[in-house]
Amino acid sequence: MIQVYKLPMLARHDFTHAGPLLIRTIPQPHDLPGVIHEVSIHGDIVAASFVVAEDEVNHHHQLLLINHTTGAQQLVDPKFVEVW
């Protein structure tokens, strides 16, 4: 689950009244077996990186892109090529 909060940036003397405000709770898609590794946000877009274990040694990453305003989601399964 990913929770998106709004954090008001106020002057130091106003911090007693400022607190995080929960904007949206985004459940992890049921068909995504991985574990959340990193989360980034820019504007309305949240990007969550998942590590998916294929076996004890091999794993790959998937990206879940979410518009936290509309709730639209897109799973991206990038393929990286190792260069030696």
C-alpha cells in the first residue's frame, strides 16, 4: 500500500498547526507479487519500483505509475540489457 500525503511548508512558528494530510491511499495491485523498493513523486504522478523475485538468485524490477489525483494506474515492465 502507498499513502500520499500533503505536507504544508509553513514558517517555523506555524509548525504547531501544520500536519500531514492524507490525500490518497493506493493499494498494491493483487497481481503484482513484488515488494515495494522505491517511491518517487512528481506533481500528480507517483512512481513505485517493485522488486519481483523469480527464484532465489534472479529478480527483476517493475514500475507502477499512478496519477494520485485520478487514481489511474499503469504497470511498466522494463527490460534492461546488461552491457559488458
